[in-house]
Amino acid sequence: MSVKNVGLWALALTLCGVGAACAQGPATPVYGPVDPAAPPAQPGQVFSMNAPAPPGPPASDPVPPASLSSWILYNQPCCCGPFGHHQPLRYELYLRAGPSFPIEGAIFGRTLETGWAIEGGARMVLFNVPQTAAWTVDIGLTNIHNNGRRPEIKVPIILNDTVTGPNGQTITLREPIPVSIHALNRTFVNLSGGREWYLLGDGSCHGPAWRVGADVGGSWGTGKVEFNEIRHRTDVLGRVFVAVHSDLEIPRGCCIFLFGLRGVWGYTWSDILQRRSSGDVQDIMVLGNLGVRF
């Protein structure tokens, strides 16, 4: 073979190598350290230890783990609004009962025995930020029953009975009849507002606490007085009262249970005795209190 033929073969082989390299396309970079367990690199891949990785898709928000609701755990947030946003708002249900002591004075004060009172209702409690004091709004029902005593004390009552005269005319009897008190029953709807303070602990559910408070309010209702000699009479009653209370709070689960005492002075006025005798009543009630706050 001549030198000329060798040169032609060398040139042909060189051109074929260049064409094969061009046919492979550009090299594909591989980022990051090489994982020994990864499959072997494909032809044309170039490894780079320092090249930054291309940006991936945005990370989604993590899914929070499942848990009990804040209501069950008593981790309640403050209520919305200009007041509740910073001052926790709570509610109470209560039942109260105890004796009612009439105060000597008018007819009922001298003719009624110690009676029995029962109350039930709900309270709205608006705490300050540290929950060491609170404003309260109370709405409820009260029933007070007193039996009579001293039947020798008489009250003049006009019956306004009508009879037929000898000539067929209608005659109204307006002569007062002396009667004695057999019993007095009063039922009221109450509305009051007040303030209370914590002497031990606070209003949260972090342990037992002791609170004291006072409130003032009014009542509207009906009354029925029973006599020993004639049938009963009824009338609309009005009442004002002032009360003080002291309660022990025991947290249990998502609620706080309340146990305490409440003293109430009340003044009731009415015309149930026809204005000839004062139908007003003053009394003092000493009530046991059972309640729950949530």
C-alpha cells in the first residue's frame, strides 16, 4: 500500500469519528453527589459536585396533625368584637334555694312565717384580661312562698259582690270584710347586673378558685294571697333587690362547677290588699347556690 492510500484511510476514519460525536448531542449535566445505589450514568451525562440544583415545584403547606377540638380541651379563644376580643366571655347556669325571712313592718311582715324561695337562671360573665374580676348580667326566675301566722290580725277587704234587691235591682256590696292571711305566693322574672372579684385563683380552669361579688336588680311578676275567710286575690308585683354572694369554683373537664351562698334583700310592692292596707313586703333570703360555667 502506498503512502497516498494510507493518508486517505486516516482522513476517512477521522471524519467518521467527528460525525459520531456530533450525532450524540450535547452532554446532560447531573447535579449533586453521586448516589452509589443510583443506576449508572447514561452516555453524555456530566457530574458536577458544585453546580446548583434546578428549582423544583413550590412546597405545599404541611397538613396539621389531628387533635381534639379547643372546645373539648377548654382552650377557647376570646370572643370577637370590641369587648370580647380581649376580655373572655363566659356563661353560667344556676339553681338556688333557701329560706325567706319576712321583715317586721307592714301587714305581711307581721302575718307571714319564714318561707321558702327557689331561683333558676343564667348569667353572662365578662372577665377582665387576667380573669381576676368580672362584670355580670343575670336573668332568671324566682318563686317565694310564705304561709300565714297570727290569724288574730285582720285585714279589711272589699269583695265587690253583687246581689239582687227586693225589687229586682242589682246591689253591689262595698262593706269591708275583716280577713286574716293564710299564705302569700310570689313569682318574678329578674334582671340584674353586678361585679365580682377573685380572692384566690382566677376565672380560668387552672385550679380551684374563690370569688365574692354583689349585684343589684329588679323584678316583675304576679302574686296570690290566700285568706282564711274568703277566696284568694291576685295582683301584679314589682320588686327591687340587692344581693351578695361567695362561691367556690372547681374545674372538671370543659366546665367549672360552682358551690356557694347568696344573701338577698328584697322589697316587693303591690296593691294586692286594695290600698287600705300596705301590700308591700320586705324579706331577706339566704340561698344555697349550685351552678356550672362553660
